[in-house]
Amino acid sequence: MARAALIMAALAMLATATASRAQQQELPVNSIVDGVFVHNGQTAQMTRENGGAIANVGFIVGEDAVAVIDTGGSLREGRQLMAAIRARTGKPIRYVINTHGHPDHVFGNGAFVQNGTTFVGHANLPRALAARGQFYLDAFRRTMGDQLIDEIRIVPPTLLVSGSLNLDLGARTLVLRAWPAAHSDCDLTVLDEKTGTLFAGDLVFLAHTPVLDGSIRGWLGVLGELGALPAQRVVPGHGPVSGWPAALADERRYLQTLASDVRGLVTSGKPITAAGTAAGSERSRWELFDDFNTRNATAAFSEIEWE
Amino acid sequence: MPGSLFRLSVVAGLFLFGAPPARAAEANDPWPGLVQDIFNNRPMNDGSDVIAVEMPSRAEDAAIVPVTLRTKLSPGDSRQVLSITLVIDQNPAPMAAKFQLGPDAKVSEISTRVRVNNYTDVHAVAELSDGKLYMTKTYVKASGGCSAPAAKNADEAKGRLGQMRYRQFGRAGEGSASGAREAQIMIGHPNNSGLQMDQVTQLYVPAFFVNELRLWQDDSLVLTMEGGISISEDPNIRFTYVSNGAKTFRAEAKDTEGHVFQREWKIDDSGI
């Protein structure tokens, strides 16, 4: 009797554990257009509670194979993305493409390491991950906790893009494009020609305050060419899937305002400690403004003072 | 010798690199060890009336955290500030910079930008002409998000190597009458920390930074800085000093690869 009860209890625990894992296992994704799936990240900082799932990540399914575009902010999110893919297709994952090196886009890479999967990134991405990877792991341990961070591995790309590169998924061509320093110094975009869907990574922000970690002048400089890409819609790095190129308007205005205000501060001899006053007129238009604007302005100041 | 201390700290940083600094910061206070390593265990006197160190309470951009050092001695005080050492306790190379103040330049304020890797105490230690050390400190929280104490645009950082800029600022209510000036020197340099591993060779990239900067008005020394990898890319020093009527301002910087960068500018007498 006692033994049967023990077995029953064990089974019950197992069932609970399995159920909760099953609930967690699949990352919620939307099919935004034929064969293109997107998880819309929360507009937030990476925390233990959200498991780092703050960026938009997705995948594209061709006749023969699948390409994953960004893997999320934890290995857990990467595994959940993998589960979401496997719930929809059994085709092999031929490519994992990282749009740049920030932790919310690459921390899930380790979930996709297997024979037959090639990691793809900007030619500068390995350098950025070498310089920052360990720092990111240490820094996010504080907000995400040991459990999420311990299992993360930094996986750099082996197929590197400078200029552009076409990837074939079988009757479906992805056009990858490496950009000069803008949001970061390793920004890569992915255009699905079949549906006119552009995965822009963090070259495009909507709702979430744009984050400057490359070059403000470079970023403003690429917006024209970026906006001319033949896309119908964009999957931004952060914010809702939107029409193209109208989706660029808010970001362009923010960056222009920031550059212009910072230029005014530099010209009038203000110190860098005054940078945070720049782009104050944008505060009501963005989420997480106080988390990122002073940082953006500080970075812009250190660049614009060399003009 | 201070030069070797910078290197020593860098080497120590390599060994500590893998340790999670979040916990290390809370577990033990590195300051007593730093007093031993950097200041030879000399007694630390309360410096709150001698010197101020100002930083934002939260580092916004980990790679560019503004810091201002200000002398607080009253005009009647017979003591002079000889040097100010800036220590960022939890950084891989804690000794960020040592500034020596020119004997006649009356430097009263120095602002620069540093990298901050972690939640950390930041100490400023002034050595006065009475032969004693005076310490004050502040506390900075590391930045959040994807900010990192690394290059944002590594190619551009290399491209600017050795460029130097001088700028003079007007100061409200002062100017040429009192002789007080505010000026800034910018040096294009990646100031690479070296704490990164080459993907192919699996070796650490060597550190490459400005380790010495000297500033003169004509032939009179205004300020020198011995710097380490905690100083931000493109070292930028803004300072207040008193003009001796010099017509030129001169800067000389050296880096760890033996480059010497020199430039001279005419001083604008208008004070703007």
C-alpha cells in the first residue's frame, strides 16, 4: 500500500513537471505571412522573470530547410524557439542568422548547435562577441540569475557576411546584407524575397526607445538605403511587425533629434554630463526612454564631438 | 613604479576575468588590497575637505562614464595638491589614472571618462604638499542593457589613432581677467583593454592604450596623466587651470606600443 502510494505520488509529480515543461516549451509565434513566423518580444529589460525574451525572433521555412533569425535572450528561449519550430515543421535547420551581437538576440544560440546547422553573421560579429561575450554573461547574471546564465554559451558565426550573401532554403532565397556601423558595428538584415519580409534586427526599433551602440551618424546614414529595400513589411528588432518603409519614420525622427540636440550641446561647449538633456522632446513617444536615452546621448556626444 | 602597476593590474585582470563580478563585488572589498598595491599601504586621511569625485550614480554607458575630480582646498590653505589618483575598485585594472598637477598651473578641476565594468566604489586619492594622502570615494552602479565597456565602432576607433584636438572654453564670470581657463584635450585612440580572446589563436589580444599624457602652457607643465585601460576610448581630459600668459598649448601622448603623438596650438587670448 505504502509502495503504491509512493508510486502514485511520483507519477503525479512527474505529470506536473511534464505539464509545466510542456507549457514552457514552445515560444509563442505568429505566422505573419506564408512560411514566416515571429515571436514578438516584450518591451522590457532582460530579467529572470521574462527569461530574456525581449527581442523579436523568428524563422523562415523553405521547401528544403529552415532559417532561424536570432535566438533570444537565454538558452531557455532558444530551446522554446526550437520547440516552436519543431511543432510546425520537421525540415532541417540549415542556418541560424544573428542580426548582431547583443545578448537578447544571441544568448539562445546554444540551443541550435548541431551537425548541419551553420551560424551566420556580420563579418564583425565574431570580434564583437569576443570583446563583449564574457562581460554580458557576467552583467546579466545580476538581473537574470545563475540558473538562466549558467547554461548559456556564446556561439559565434562561422559563415561571415561582408556586403551581401544569398541563402537558399529551397525555392526561397534570403538576401542577407551587412551594414556599416549603425545600431552596432555588426548589423545584418535578412530579406525574404518571396514575401517581401525584412528582418531588420535592431536597425529598426518601434515603440522601444532605439538603442545606440554603434554610430549615430552611421545609423542616420544607412536609413535611406535601408528604406529602399524592396520589402512589404518589417520585423523590427523590437516592436510590432509593421509596414515598410513607413516603420522607419519614428526612429528617423528620434535619431535626427538626438544628433541635432547633441550637436548643439557640443557646439556651445557643454560637458558630456549634460548629454542626457538631448532629445527630451521625444520622451513621451517611446517606451523605456529613461533607461536608454541618456546612454544614447552620451554615446552620440562622444562621437559628434569629433566632427 | 606606477607604470608597472598598470601592467600588474592588467595581468591580474586576466586571471579574474572569468569570475562573476556580481558576486565578487558583494563578497569582498578590494580596497585594502589596492591601498597596499597602489599606495604602498600609506595611511589614508579623510579627503572630504580636500578633494571631490563626482560620477553619475548609475553608469549609463559602461564604456563612457563621466568622472570629475575637483580640488576643495580653500584659497588660504598653504598646502598644494601634487597628484590625484583615480581607482575604480572592481575594474579588471583598478588603477584608472594618476594625474600630476603642474606646480604653477593651479589646476582645480579635471574631468575625464572611464569604463565601469561593475557595481563599484570609485576612490580618488590626493597627495598634498604636506606629504600625506587624502581619500574620498563615490559609488557607481554598472549600466544595464547591452552596454559594454568595449568599442562601439572598432574600425573607426582605429582610424582615429593619434588625432589630437584642443579646445578652450569660456567660463561665465571669469575669463582672461582672473586668468582661469577651461580647456580640453582629445586624443584619438582605441585604448583597447586587451581583455578579449582572439577567436582563431585563442590568445588574449594585447592591451593597447595611452599610458602617458603631458600638457604644457609654453614650457610650464599644466598636467600629466598616467593612464590605464579603464580610461575610455579616445581619451578626453577637460580641466580648469590658471593661465601664465602663455601663447601656446602643447600636448604629448605616448601609448603602450611606443607611439608618440605631439601637437601644439596657439592659445586664443579671448578666452572663448
